[in-house]
Amino acid sequence: ETGVTQSPTHLIKTRGQQVTLRCSSQSGHNTVSWYQQALGQGPQFIFQYYREEENGRGNFPPRFSGLQFPNYSSELNVNALELDDSALYLCASSLAPTVTLLMNTEAFFGQGTRLTVV
Amino acid sequence: AQTVTQSQPEMSVQEAETVTLSCTYDTSESNYYLFWYKQPPSRQMILVIRQEAYKQQNATENRFSVNFQKAAKSFSLKISDSQLGDTAMYFCAFPSGFQKLVFGTGTRLLVSP
């Protein structure tokens, strides 16, 4: 157990709907990153939040948005769902936004939310 | 752009045997980390081992070790004395721009009795 929890674990939505996924980061971690993992693929970086601000974004359209709260928990919102959005969504928390050589800033992952769009 | 390549989609090994998973990467950076993550059926990514590029000594964590060849940009994972619980997807990963992890496509490892 890493201390990173995601909810819900599974979700089924209809094309065109909106969805919100939640992540509770490990105690003391101020950085949350979200990844999309399509079936049979490695995770792809969506974006990162550091101290409530977006700190970097991957190649995902604006309908993917996020929030980070003062307690450093986070939400991933996806609007106008498409069939290709069906994937496992992983949240990872860390002590800092960078992987430094001076401190252990490894990312700890949650168990993911399996989203199915029909 | 940094890329990570895992050329073995699936590997099989019997219990107690040794298996090596391959990974190659491309980067222009000189100091960086490399990681191997394990993703069991429970879906949670678990860090198995990490290597610091400025260290010549290969990292070792119990039954897991790496063969890091910086010039060849190769980073393979060796699992000794394989156990049934090692059955999982294994991903090689590289931090890009210090903000995100770039993952390979993974290798599915099946350990059989």
C-alpha cells in the first residue's frame, strides 16, 4: 500500500458525458500527476499539479482538466467523453515535482480508476 | 524527445529461474534516473528498482538487479530466483523534463510453477 487512494475504482459512462475522478495523495506529498493507460500500453502523462497550480501538461486536449486542493488531493475532469477515453487512469503523488538527485522524490501510484465509455 | 523502448511484449519463466527484461531509451541529458515499475493485476504501479545515471555501479534490490549500459542507452532488469508473485507487467520509465515519467509499452512476465 502506497497511501495514494483513487475513487471510484470502476466507472462506466456514456459518450458525451462528463466524469470526475478523485485522488488522495500520500501524506506530506504536494505534487500529483495524472496518467492515462490504454489497454496494452504504458501510462501516458496527462498533467501535473504542484501546490494547487498546473505544473506541466502532456499531449491531451483541453477537455481534460484538473484541480488540486489545499490538502493536495486532486481531481481529474474529462468533458465530452469519447470512446477512446476508455482507459485506466492513474494518479501518482510525490514530495516534489521533479525527480532530483538529492532527495527521494519517487512517485507513488494509486490503484487507478478503470473508465469505460460506451 | 525522450523515448523508452521495450521490445519484449511477453516473457515466460519457471519458478526459481532467472529472467532478463530489456529496455532501451533515448535522451540528450547527462544526469538522470531510470526506473523499473511492476504492475500486478491489482493495477497499482510499484517501484521495483532505480538507477542513477551518474553511478557506474549497477543497482541491486534483493532478487532484482539492473544492467545499465549508459553509452548504449540500455537498462535491463534481471530477476533472480523468480517467484509466482513476480507475475506482472513490467515497465521501464524515464523522467522527462523533470516533470513526468515516460514509460515503455511494458513486458508481461508470467512465472509458472
